[in-house]
Amino acid sequence: MKFGVVRFPGSCDEVDALMACRRFADARLLWHGDRDLDGVDVVVIPGGFSYGDYLRVGAIARFSPVMAAVKEHALAGGAVLGICNGFQVLCEAGLLPGALLPNSGLRFLCRQVDVEVVNRDTPFTRACAGGDTLSIPVKHTSGRYYAPEEALSDMDAHGQIILRYAPGHNPNGSVSDIAGVANRDKNVMGLMPHPEHAVDTLDGSTDGGCLFESLVEHVEEMAERVAGAHA
Amino acid sequence: MKARVLIRPKEGILDPQGQAVERALPALGFEGAKEVRVGRLVELEVADSSRLREMCERLLANPLIEDYEVQVVE
């Protein structure tokens, strides 16, 4: 089981994400110019300021060569996790619904927040304990999740709202306190909080680990299923 | 030819930047400015203006959150 973490010019959390992935499985960095994903099982689009966040956050990164491969991977059912800037990139790429706007307070925010797991029946959250709130840091300037009303009720009906900020913890004015969403098939997820910064007791919280653990469980189960089908 | 694309936050979407500017104006004695919205201006020279709309839809604006207006200048 191998994670691939994409490094864009301007990424800054790719090494933390890589180290976090390596606690749970193999992991390697991928470069934005790569045209293939070297057989990784899960793609992580990390935080940072890809391509300087010019024009709009995430707007330019979606045209990089590696994103064509990421799209292909996602369309084939492969798991893709976008963290912070990665979430913004996946929204701009049309792999996730909605968009991320500047924080309602206009300020860069860096703080620990509590996040509720709304849907545990996904490859990203299956290992998260029931009823738990996760303590994970956010650090962003454009984290205000937005989707039009109809899209939101549709997402809600299909279990695509995966994480919400706990009451009183919405730091950025996100609609419906949304902190993380998935596509309809639940194989692509984006979130503003940084689980890769909450995997070691030195971080003050290890709550982010369950996302990586979930993905490992998911990939292993898929592999078992394939092996079973061929047996 | 030269073209200008005006991009602004869609109506109904909170524009904290516009609000901040609106609050700052009275501090300088400019009373009564309302509904301030801050957007972006993209100027470009193009050979074929018929593709400007597509450029806006696919890159210059995010139609989910932004409205745009194309002006061909000359």
C-alpha cells in the first residue's frame, strides 16, 4: 500500500504529509510535472500555495501534468485526499463540488479546531471512532467553503458532507460549518484542517491519524477483494 | 485587440473585502458609500475575441462564485 504526495511549486506541507503517510504505509513524493503516478494507491494533494495561488487559490495547479493523471486515477475509483490547498485544487479541478473563498474575517488563521466526523462510511473516515470529535489544526486564508443551496442539500442527501466544525469552532465562515466534503462516489475528499499536523503526540493531538489509517484499511480491503475475486 | 474582463463576487456571496473597504471609507470622511464589492480586472490582448467567454468560464473566473463581464476595448 503506497501513498503518493504531490509536490507543486509553492507546496509547503508535502513533507509533513509524506511523513504522516509513512507512519501508516509506504509513501513517496510525486512531482507536478509527472505524467504517471508510479502505481500509488492513494494520492494526497498537500497544503501550501501551489503556483503562488495566482488568480484564485488552486486555479492554476489544476492544469499541471500530474493533475491529468490524478483525474484519471480518481475516475478509475482511486482515492484522492486534498488537504487545505489540495482541497482548493480539487474544487477548481471539478473533482469536488463547491469552492473555497477568503475567510469571512479576512485574516490568516492558525489554530486548533474541533471537527465532527459526519459520515464515517467513507474510505477516509472508516477508522475514525464513532461520535468522536477530532482536534486538528487549521491554517489558511481562504477556507470559507461555499456551495449553492441546491448543491448543498444534494450533497447532504448523498452523505458527501464528511466533516463539520464542532459548534463554535467554525473559523472561517464556511457554509453549514463544512470542514470537509467528498464527491458522490466518496473516493475523492478534501478538507481544510491538516490531519498531517496531528499524528504525533508532539503535535498535541494524534486525531488526524485516523484519516490515514482509514485509507490504509480501505486499500487493503480493496486488494483482498480483488485477490478473492481471482482466487 | 485589447480586452478587459471584470470579475466580481457573485451577488449574495459575502464579500468581506468589500465590507472592509466600506467600513474604511467613513473613517476618511467619505460618508454614504454602500454595497462595496471588490473584484478583479484582467486586461489582455487577444487575436480572437470569440474565445474570451470560454477563457472566463475555464480559467479567468470561477462561475460558481464569480460573475464576469467581458469588454472589448479596441
